[in-house]
Amino acid sequence: MRTELVSEPGDPTRPNEDFATVALPAGGQGGTLVLLDGVTPPPTDYGCRHSVAWFSSRLGGTLAELSVSQRDSPLPDVLSQAISRTAEAHTQTCDLSHPRTPQATVVLVRWSAAAVEYLVLSDSALLFEAPDGSVTAVLDDRLSRLPRASLATAAIADSTVRNKEGGFWTAAADPSVAVRAVTGTVPREKVRALAALTDGATRWVERFREGDWGDCFTFMRKEGAGALVERVRELERADVGRRLLGRSKTHDDASVVFAEL
């Protein structure tokens, strides 16, 4: 198999809050992909002495370990265990009930000779390419379907829709959130390649409309994951009037994992 991974910070003076890895079990029969996008907290106190980058690394590393070592455990169980283990690492020092306690979006994929299992939580994207070249996007689109008024400020979002029924969900300190994820299984022979992208990279499709998900996958296959992120950066710099960026940060952490199975 062939894999390509790129992860670039939105601001080189700040830690990259994304996490990305690919793990291959010793037996060589399959693998695991983990991609997290840490949620940048507001500048005010968020109840935790740890950074979001610390949280993403801790949760992401645990997901990689458990998804490989417990290959019979369903992915929601793996995520639940990983959240619990990460929470236990700082529950004695931090307020994990704070709505902005460190948290992240999750893409978790595990494949064997027979099947490809997947889990997507919040607004990162997972793309599957079939042997005929067609591309399927697996998205948790609950955040994008919310009324804009509910996201007008951090305080409104935190009190009304963040990790709440009828809102959207991220991996924070509550292991029960794992059952909220978009999950499924695809026969292994129906997947030729796959890619996972944080929302700093999905801007290629969702913000700048360079093409659809199939076009995005074709671009990555031809030019590479790094070229996709660089193209996003070019588009961000060109939007000086913020016609497309709006109130969003000019550059966001952007990570892409491409795997040809």
C-alpha cells in the first residue's frame, strides 16, 4: 500500500492542533488511519491547564493504539475507551465539564482483508474511491445544518448547540459521544483508496468551490496531498476582500491523509 500524510499549521507561530497518523499492525493484514482536528478554544479560560494540541496528541495516539491492538472492538467502543483514558489523564487537575474543555473532530478508519470500517465525528471529511474511480464522501454535516444564529458567538454556540441534543458533537471528555458518530462498513474490494481531511483542507471544496469531492480526490491522486494544502493556502491569500472566507480565520490548520489500499 502507499500512504501520504501532510499536516500544516494555520499559523507557524502557534502549535498545530491537528493530529494525523497511519498505523499498520505487525501481521501486515490491514491498517488504521486516525485524523483529529483540535477545536481552538476562545482566548478566555476554558477550564484546562492543557493545550488543545496536548489533547489531540493524547487522544489520537490512544485511538491508534486501541484500534490496532483491539481489532475486534467496534470503532465506537474504541473511541469511547480512548476518550475515557484521555479524560482520566487530566480529570484531577482540570474542569472537564467546561463546554470548551479540549476537544476534537475525529476520523477513524480501520481496514482488513475483508472490510473497511469507518467513524466520522464532526466536520472533518472522509473520502472513499471505488475501483471504478467514483468517490463517496462520508460527512457528519450536523454543524453545517445549524442555523447561523446559533453559531453567532462562542458563548451562544457553547450554551445551545455544542455537544447538545439537536446541535453538533465533538470528542471531548464524555465517552458516550462515541455513539453520535457517523459509522459504517464497506467491503474491502469496493475501496481502492481513501483520504481524510480536516476542515482546513476541505476548504478546497467547501469554501473555495474548486470542485466537488470527486475532483478533490482526483487532484490529490495526481498532484499529492501537499499540493492540495498549498492550493488552499494560495486561495486563502488571494481572498483579500474575504468574500469567501467571511469571518473565518485566514489560515486554519490543514491535514490530509491519503492511502492507496
